[in-house]
Amino acid sequence: MTDYIQCGHCARCLEVCPTYQALRIETLSSRGRWDLINGVAEGTLQPGPRYLESLSLCMNCMACSAVCPKGVDPEHMVQEARAKLAQVSGKGHLKRALFSGFLSNPRVVRKSLRHLRLLAKVRRCFRGRGDRLLRHLPLLLSDFLKGYAIPTVSGPSLFDRLPQRVPAAQDAEPRGEVAYFAGCFNALVDTGPAEAVIQVLAHQGYDVFIPPGQTCCGAPVVRDNGDELIRRAMEKNLQTFAGDRTVVVSCATCGSMLKKKYPELATVDGGPLSRAASDLAGRTVDFMELLAGAGGVRPGRIPVNQRVTIHDPCHLARGQGISTQIRQVLAAVPGIEIVEMDNPDRCCGGAGTYSVSHPEMARAIGLLKVNEIKDTGATLVVTACPGCVLQIQRELAREGLRIPVVQPAEVLAFSYGFGSEITWQQGT
């Protein structure tokens, strides 16, 4: 039995737990989950429907672990408990199979995207509420759709659209070469934000290498006892990004995987794999982290003229300790007025595939985020995670709010004059 730190029942975690804030049910709180898991571990409780529901609905947002004064780590406890259940019940098999045969196989992905483009065109003939994008690639299966729109695929993948090396701008001070880890969604489905990242990096003076052999970071199966699949993806990415280049990541979840999850998994094996994972983690930086570092960011020249509120993704603010950097970088953009929402780091309800597997809870949590955005009077929402972009965008649309949601690189690219196709007209 795992020796869990004793919970003091101070209720601080209730104040930040998204599922408890949405429904006010004790067993759907961090404290309630600790009681259930501890009871099962001690043998005083038997796993039942309420236990399964409580574990399944945890979003792993890390908010509870961040505020606990006694150092209890409910998020880690839930992951351990879910892994044990998955071993017994076999739950998560379908998602793991999809990851193994789909996301981790770029050739299969690219072939499937061609069919997805056709489906998206057909879907536009029957447009309903105007949702533009789907949440995840596995949603190609009809059983997973649950009312979500078929995604609009921007065209060829990032690897097909751009050369492997993009040179630094000639008028910029040279800052060396970096490697870019693009992440699945922005590399394969909506490439605009990733292209903006590369344009901005080149404008700052970086030569950008885009390794074509990179694969999914493994995040889609973290909640489903998918460590073996993550390890396979990790080994592929460690090989692809071997060397001494700084690795830039613009997806909060991917960054957290490379910096945190990879070394944690590799430690079990030890030896060269552990050293390689630690080396990659040490060379990985978030896009905003890099721009806010030494040398600063070049000021923009085209005013954006928007009232901007910023959502801090869980895997960025708590997973990597990055939040002030995005505000520092956006300050270089003329015309921006930053207005903070009450809880910028509260989970938006996306949480990877959570918004598909638990749409009702994701909707309830997303509504809390939407109300905070409304209160700011913002005309533009910026967040450094493609998953959060889509979740917030969808929930705003459901409330009839035509407020664009974009990634920070898109704002910078526009201000630098690269985003002629980007418009801040509301509702686009």
C-alpha cells in the first residue's frame, strides 16, 4: 500500500478544484478523492461506481497539489489509482490502441488527414452553431464525436509546408540554431500557430530546425496507464532531438511532457535512456520562456489594438512555472491592453481528451472560464496551448460570444507584419 501523506482536511483544495467548483460534490473534490483512495488502500472501502466516477472526473490540473499546506499530492495519487484500475479493468485499451496505431505513426496520420479535409468540406454544407475545430485527431471515430465539429484541416502538414531549416532574418542579431517541437495538432491540423512560432523565432535571430522524425509526445495516454506507449514515443523523440540544440516547444502539454514526464519515466530504466531524457529536459524551453529570456524580444510595429485577457494553461503555469513570461512578451506588442481575469490559471475544462470523454463536466468547468472572460470585457483571449484555445473557443461560441482565441505567437506574428491573413475582427 502506498504510504500517503495524511490529509488535514483544511479544504484549501476545494477552493481550486475545478470539478468541485463546478458541481459542489465532495467526492468530486481533491479532498474527497484522497478519502476514497486512502479508504480503498486501507481496505475499508471497495471500489464502486462512485469511486470510478471520482477518479475518472479528475482533470489532473495540479491545482490541489500546488495549494496543499501539508504537501499532499492528490494528482499523483489519482494517477496511481487509475493505473491500478486500468490494469484490472482493461479500461483505456481503445485509446491506447488509437495512440499506438495512429498518433505515433506519422504516415497513417497524414493519410487520414486527407480524408479529414474531405469530411470537413462536407460538414461545412451542414454548418450548425459554427464550431470550427475538433478537439483531437482520434475523434475521427463517430463514437467519439459527441456533438463536436469535424476539424478544419489547414492543408499539408507543417513538415510538408516548410523546409527543415528556416534561416534567421537577415536584419536580426544572430542567436544560433534551435530545434522546434511542434506538437501534433499544430503540426498536422491547424498549422497557422506553428508557422507563426517559426516566423517569430526567425525574426528574433534564430535559425530554426524542424526535425521531420518527431512524433507525438505521448500526452493523450497519460490518463490511461499508457506509460509503455509514452516510453516508445519518448525513445523516438530522444533520438530525433539528440544533440546540443535548444528545443523550443509552443504547446504547454508537450513542454511538460518533455521536461517532466520523460525524465520521470526514463528513471525507471536508468542508464543511457535516463541521461538522454534528462539532457533533453534540460535543453527544452517554452516559446514564451525563450523570448522573455536573455536578449529580450524585438518590439512589434503594427498595433493590435485589442483588450486582451490571458488564460494560463495548467501544464504551463503549474506544470512548468511559466506565467509572467507571456505577459512580459506581449508587452512588446503595441496597442495591447492586458486585463486579467479573476483566475487566469483555473483549468478551462479541456484537459487533453477530457472534453470528449466527459463533455458535461468539461462544459460546466468551461462555463466558469467563460464567465470570467466576460467580466474582463476582453476583445481577444490569448493562451499558450492549442487544446485550451479550442476548448475556450468552443465554450465562448456556445454562449454566443464572438471573441477570438489565439496563441501568443499569432499576436506577435501579426504585429511583426507576418500575419496578413490574421484578422482580429470579432467572430472570425
